[in-house]
Amino acid sequence: MNFESLVGHINHVQDALQAQAAHAVNLSLTARNWLVGYYIVEYEQHGEDRAKYGEKLLKNLAQRLNRRGLGERRLYEYRLTYQVYPQLGGVVAEYVVKNGQDEILRLTTAKSEDSTVLIEKLRSSTAISAVPQEAWQTPAKSLFYKLSATHLIYLSNFNDELKRAFYEQETIRGCWTVTELDRQVSSQYYERMGLSKDKKALQKLAMKNAQQLAPRDILHNPVTLEFLGLESQEVYTETKLESYILNHLQAFLLEMGRGFCFEARQKRILVDQDYFKADLIFYHRILKCHVIIDLKIDRFRHEYASQLNLYMNYYKHEVMQEGDNPPIGLLLCTDYGETTVQYATEGLSQNLFVSKYRLQLPSEDEIRKYLLESISEKEFMELKNAE
């Protein structure tokens, strides 16, 4: 053994055991989250004194448990994880018993029951035995062993079961971090997949530059755009999507309503020594003002409002003519949080508006077909048998 091989061996040991430790930590976190959610829901349904706490249950729990890092928001997330993923019951129970912690399960079962009975009881309590799983749905073992606890919390916020299954399987296949998953969701990957003719090509493109999960990541009022009439394309990239929106000006004007006169696209604005580009500039002949539209292929971020406000002030001071009214700014994003928008725009111009847009959604049959066809027989068996 020379010095270089010594370095190599140490690196290998570090990476391998760090990954093993991270995986073990994550499994324990997922089991903890699910069980906490399970206990809360069981109490809400059958607790002897549940009427005493009612809607303030999580708040009262948080006051007692906050020193352990279990705040009200966390408790809400754990309850939601259980409600969205009740099928994890059997897998969680098996994991807990396997690690010698079956007394945790006895908190809600008879103390005399053995491990097998405990597991079956927890399975039946989640009613998964009575609900047949569709072929396109993600197996419970894959959800538990291949997605992190943070992934499951994020995905629990999806109301659309098919959309959630799509992102579950794409995340598993691509080993995405939660940040990468969020980026893909913000870029409307699900919608673009449904619209794309060559789904495999789009999948490869999405995976190519995706940020992948590493052990350190664990240890540490819509404006519809259906008027676009998107034609069949091989791959719908974010850039192509933006080009379609900006190119279909006539349809865009009809969607926006009467009075809009197109003035400029990608309008260059010089402020001090810096150049900026506003996506679309209109003049509204009825309101007698400029309308500046900034399109983001992303979820709303506070800096987007500041940038649009700069454009509006530029037009107010440099472009407005006598008789004109102050400009209006419209920021179109794929999604936004209402509180974030409120705090980001408070104190800015009252003429600045933030709105969501959405594409024409693909049919459920198209996504189901994609999910079934995109998983090879080998991958499917791996998902089924993941441990």
C-alpha cells in the first residue's frame, strides 16, 4: 500500500459508511414522522379527551413538545404525511420491529400481542389491505426505503394522486434532492411530460443536469394558457415553453382582454450601467398606461417583484407622457405562496400584480401510460423488492 492507495481506502470507507449512516438516519426519521402522524390522527378520532383540545390540538402539543423540535408546523407535516401515505403502515411496523423497537407500536395495541400481530394490526388500521394498488402507483417499500423523510413531506402537499406518483418515481429514478424536485415541479416537468411527444428524451434531458441526492443532504388564481394551442413537439424544454408564450402574441392579447396594444418584446432597459430585459410591453388604450409583463418559468421569488418594480419605475420616470397613467406590472409565475407575495410586494406599487399561469394539463391516461411504460421490468421488480 502506498500513500495514494491509503487516501483512496480512507475516502472509500468514509463515503460508504457515511451513506449507510445517512440512510439509517433517514429511515428512522421517516418512521418517526409517520408514527407521530398516526398517533395524532388516532387521538383525533378516538382520544378520550379529544373534545377538550379540538382544533387547538397541534398548538397544545407543540407547547409541550417544542423543546424537542416538534413545533406546530412539524406536527402538521407529520399528520399530513400519515394521511397521504397510510400504505406505509406495514413497512414502518416491520422496520420498527426489525430494529427492536416494537414497544413503540404497543402504545396503541395490546401489550400481550407479538410482533406479527402488531404488524398486521397496524396494516389493517390504515385500511391498505382493502385498497388495491394500481400498477402505476409507487410501492410502499420504495416510498419508505428510496425517498427521504423530507421528500415525503414535500410530496404530501400534492392533492393530485397521479401527479404525486409521477414525481415520486421520477425522484427515485433520478435520485433527486428535495431542492431538485422543487425545481422540477416549478418548471412544470409533469405538465411538459404530458405535452411532449418524445417523453424519454425529455426525461433524459431532465436527468442530465439534475442535482442528485448525497448523504450530506440527509445529514445536514390562474391565468390559463390553453389558448396557446401547443403543437406536438419532441421535447418541451423551459426555453421552448417561454418562446411559445411570447410568440403567440395575438392569442395572448385575446386572453388578456380588450384594449391591449403590443409595443415591445424583450425590451432592453438601461439603468445606470446595467441592462435589463422586460419580457412584454403593452400599451392599454383604455386605461392609458403601459402594461409590463414579466414571465417566470418558476415559482414566485421575492426578487422577481423587486425587478418588476424597477421596470415600472423606469417607465414611470422615463417613458410616461402627459396624460398617461402610471404603468401596471403583471408578474406571471408557475406558482406562489400568498404570504410570500404579500411580504415581498408590501410597500411597492399598488399596480404590481402577481398571478399564476398553467398549461393545458395532460390527460390522466397519458400520465398513467407514461408511468407504466417508463419503468422497465427490472426497475419495477427493484421497486417492489426495495429494502
